[in-house]
Amino acid sequence: MNKHYSHIITAVVGIAFLLAVLLSIPALAGEEGGGSPSKDGEPIRVSSDLMESESGTGLVIFKGNVVVTRGELTIKSDELRIVNYQSSGAMEKMIATGNVRLQDKNRVAYAEKAIYYNKEEKVELRGNPRVEDGDNLITGEVMVLFLRDEKSIVKGSKDTRVNVVFHPQAK
């Protein structure tokens, strides 16, 4: 397999893993456990209207109706950029922009921009981010998810407060 395309596949695997973790974080889901991590060996499928890649730039761009799926996880956006470190070719970050929607079963996250920083294992959701899990809802100005530490921070601003709607389940 061409070395250049193996980096694309590695980056897409990172996206699927990232979002499976993102949508299963108990603090966001409002429940213990949650999520449905993809099974090893499940194929990752990416479709878009256009893919641009130029050897040596460290950048792969998917444009137009971008859809990434793996198992029950689906990521949709207008554009997806995968940025690789120039020296090693390893993924540095992924940036999904425009009508970003991340869905795993009934959990859905929305934002105008989602940025995954590989080295820090951190995700930022910007542009009216919100996470819905059934009737539960979290909104704010910026959501930052630290995957390694299983920690999340939802930030407000002068104009946008953090809002949480949580419906406890009857026992």
C-alpha cells in the first residue's frame, strides 16, 4: 500500500476512535458506561464529493457531504482536513468543519467545528456545540474533551452560558 494512503487510513481510524470515546464519556452521556466502541477490524468508510491530497504537504482534505462511518458511529461534515506532521507523517490533528454531526446510536454531538489534537488526545467542539443523549442536553460556547483523562470542560462566555438538561432515569 502507498505510504501516503496508509496515513489517510490511520487518520480516519483515529477519527472513529475519537468519536466513539467522545460520545461514550459518562459526563456527557449522563449515564454509567454508555457508548458502543467499534469492534476491532470493522471497516472505516469515508465518502465525500472530493478528496485532495498532495504528497509532501502533510494535508488531506475531504470536501462536500463528508461521511465517515464505522459500525454504528457516523461523522458528517462539509469538510474534513487531516493534518500530518511533516517529518514523520503521523497525524497531528483533524479538523471537521461545517454542519458537524457525530452520532453513535441515540447520542449526537453538533458543532460548526470539531478539532482533534492527536498528541494531547483532546477534542474541541466550537460554534454552538451541543451534545444530546435522548432528552439529555449540554450546550455551551466551547466543549473541550480530554480523552486520556476522561475529563470534559464546557465553557460559557459573556453571551453564552453553559446549560445542562438532565432527565434522571427512574429506578
